[in-house]
Amino acid sequence: MGLRRPFTRYIIRNAIDGVRERLTAAQPFYLSVNVFPADLEDDLFLEFLVHCVAERGVSPERIVLEVTESARFSIASPAELFKRYRKAGFKIFLDDFGVGYSNLGNIFQWDVSGIKLDRIFVRSIGDVASAIPVLDQVIEMANQLDIQLVVEGMEMRRQVDYIVERAPHAVGQGWYFGQPVPAGELGNALKAA
């Protein structure tokens, strides 16, 4: 329907507005937004982002752009594209890492700020012993490359303990920490957690 471009911009503006107070506060807090390759390839998208955060008094370093690892770009390599966004202060994370085509070379070539590990690996903690060495290798790789690791799908204490022991600087995401809430209820949800 041709609405992807305005819809993405609408989502980003509203997401930033919804947590603006936290994004401008001193405590560490960042906002992740999913974007399509076509968004990043749009010459006006970076300009939109820069203007959007400046207008709201938010540092671009507080905004993470998540691109699905298996996303297809129309350009041969998005490395130069990612570089432009990073130069402007934004961070680029590969989302759903480990379930796409998992080309480890992309992490090196694209020089991403972080990876978001798919929940399939966390589900295996305590259940599927064969997946644990792979999880441990990904954690070690993130440590060695000094990139942020986000681990999604954390639902049980044993999963949290496992990740905290091996990757204390990782960011955990999942039902263990709380259910999704509207931005206005985030403060209460954090207090309850």
C-alpha cells in the first residue's frame, strides 16, 4: 500500500515520545526500534532520525536500530550504510541473530554495535545440551568483539542465572523481567520488577 515509509516514521516518533523522559535522563536507557533495509537505504531516513532526536533533545546514542540478520539489502554490503548511521551516533544491532543465514562475516564486515540473540538459544538452557556450546561461543564472540549482547526470551530464573554468569554485561529481555506495558506504565512496571 506504500505506507511503510510514513508508518515507520510514525512509529519511531511515537516510540521516542513515549519514553522521552527516560531517554533524556541520566540513568542508562536506550530505545530499540526495528527497521527494514529499505528504511536504512532511504537517503532521507538518516536525516529524519537526526532531526527527530534533535527536536526532542534525545542523544542519538540512545537509539538502537535493529535490523533482522536475514534481511536483504538492495546494495551489495550495508557496511558503508551502517557507518553513516554510526557516525551520526546511532547504534546498529543485528536482530534474531542465529536463526537467519548467520553469516558471522557480517558481524565483522558490517561493524555492528551489537547482536540480539534469538530466543531459541535461551530456551535450550537446561533442555538441549547440544545448543549450549553454540550459545557459549556466541557469548564469547560478543565479549571478544566488544559488542553489546542482547538475549531475548528469558523466562526462567535458570536462564537468567546462566546468562549473568557468562555474560554479566548482556541485556536480558523477556517475560522473566516483566510483561510489555504502555510507555506511560513503564515506571510502575520497573518498580514492580
